[in-house]
Amino acid sequence: MIKNNYINVLLISWSGILAGLLNYIYHPIMLKFLSLEAFWEFASLLWIFNILGVLIGGIVLFLNKEYSKNIWDIKKQNYIFKNSLKLFFLLGCSIFFLYSGSSFIIKDFLWIESIWLVILTWVTIIFWFVSSSIDSLLRSLKRFHIIAIMQIIGPITKLGFWVGLVWLWFEIYGALWGIIISGLIWFIISFAYISHYFKWIESKNEISELLKDFRKNKKSIFNYLLVSLFFALFMNIDVILAKNIFSPEQAWIYAWISVLWKFLIFIFLSIETVYYGQIMEYKKEDLPIHLIKNPLVLIVLWSMCAIWINYFLWSFILGMLKPELADYTQVYLLILGFYSILAFISFFAKILIWWWKYSVNYIFGILSILLIGCAYLFWQSSLENFVYSFIAAGFIWVILIWYVFFTEIKKQ
């Protein structure tokens, strides 16, 4: 099992990196086919997708827990799957119509030319909600090879339709339809696989019962949503603050360097994808220690290896990509350190939420304010000091979360 987990981590991480690279490719392609004004509109609409992803991320975490703790009860899993699909489809449709009413506000706020572009963006909500149940189930069933394949199929189909439809002069509409169609293809393939898995299983078909379960767990769902929100905030807040603190040139350089290391998150999140569902199968007092120790060792070792390799190589590679970036190798390595800290925080914070230690979100809330304050007070016109302030706040997070985690372990 341990050996298989290592293989699964490698499988998910490399498919995640490939998927991330495919998703990044669309930027130069869209710039080739779209005007700068149209590209800005499209980038603004993608910002909406990222915000929606926070909500879906919280649901995926909660459902992953529900599926995993019923890993040996296939009828209960089938019951959760069928009814959650219906429930989330209805919820997705409801939110679609609710958000459509706010499209005029979003249109004016983001300077979008047509309101239909905003409304078309909301259509993705429906696919995202119903897909969340499938994604959670695949994780709990340890179908990591299917997850890896689907991680690649999604961006390949999206990129293909993006290029094809934009090339046919559908412009932004073509790009949005590319996202919707690729999402539909992902759903059909995944649904077909899950339906085959549950082919001979019968279960009661009552959404009302599932709603009761969700109501009983509303506090847990809310805290999963919060931890997803904080992680998304910490992933992007450095670029947002840099834009407001530094000159346009320095802010652009920082954003460019930061984006280079975003792919590292795919590697770290692959560890979480493999191990988190397995941890949820156990009660706290029965949890095997290797399910905590092994992912922690992987995070530490991969972080050390990445820093060591990049220490020798990346000043050269940065210089090849953009000569003016070669002088920012230290900033580059510091950002890598900050993302390593984020990976640790994300993994253990979600375990604590599973153990009903919701105080971890209070820690996140307080320290996010501390992080912003440190960034503004101690940056001292230096990108290095700016990142140092993030790392300092990150170490405080690690100490506090580590303290809460080991306090819970000692209670067993």
C-alpha cells in the first residue's frame, strides 16, 4: 500500500503538471487570436471561474470525507452519489439563475462589453457542482489512474475547443464555449465510469434524506468552504499585494516569477489527493501513523530537492527566459519556500477540519491579517523582504497548526 501511494503521488503530480502546462498555453494562443481588449475581458471572466472554484473546493473536501468514511459500504456510497448529483444539479441551476440576476453589476464592474458573456460564464456553475460529487468519489475509491487521465483530458479538450472556436472567429464566445464543452465531456466520461462501477448496486433514492445529512453537517461544510477560501487567498494574495506596493515594473517581474512556481502546487496537492481520502477512512484514534508521516516526509523532501536543484539551475534558466530575471533568483527560491509552507498548512489544516477542530480557521483569519500587515510594514522597497514577510507569517502558521495537531494526537 505504501509503495502504491508513492506511485500514485507521482502519477497525479505529473498529470497535474502536464494539465497545468496545457492550461498556461492558452495565454499566448488567446493573445494571438484576440485583441488586447478582448483578452482582458476573457481574463476577467476567468477570474470569476477562480472565485467559483473556492466554493466547489469546499464541497469536494466534504464529500471526500463522506465517501471515505463509508468506504466499505458501497450501498451508502451509491446513495450519496445518486442523490448528491440530483441535489447539486438543482443547486447549480438555482445559483445560475440567482447569479444571472447580478450579471449587470458584474458586467459594469469588470468592464465587460456584453451581458451575455457573463451569463454564459455562469453556465459552468452547473457542471462544476455535479462534477464535484464525481471527483470526490474517485478520490475516495483510490481511482488515481482515472483521476490522472481526466486531469489531462480536461485541458486537452478545453484547449482544442478554445483554439478551434476562436480560430473560427467566435472570439470570446468561442473561448467560453470551449470551457463548457470540455466540462461536459469530462462529466460524461467520468459519469460513465462511475455508473459502470455502481451497475449492480441498488440504493434508496431520497434527496430529502441527503439534505438532512447536509443540514446536520452544515458547520463542517462551512468550515471546509472557509479553509478552501483561505488557501485560494494565500495562493494569490502575494501577487495582489505586490501590484499595490511596488512599481508596475517590479510588480510585473514578481508576478512572472510567481507564476513559474505555481506548477509546484500541483505536485504538493497530488500528495493531498492520494493521502487525504485514506486518512478520512479512519477515526482519529485509529489513524495509522504512516498516513501522517509519509506525506509529511514527501513534502519536506520534495521541497528540499526543489530548492537544491533550482539553486544551481534557475539563474541560468531565468536568464534564458528573460535576461532581466536572472538577478531575481533569490526571490524565486524564496517564493518556492513559501509555497512549500503553504502545502504543509493546506494538508494538516484539512485534517484538523476533519477532526472538527474548526479553530484552525480562526488561526487562518487572524494570521491573514498579520500577513498583510507584515507585507506592508516590512517590505522596505525590496522584493526579497516582501517574500521574507510572507515566510515569517507562514512559519507562525506552521507552529500554531503543528501545536493544535499534536495536542489532538496526545488526546488519543
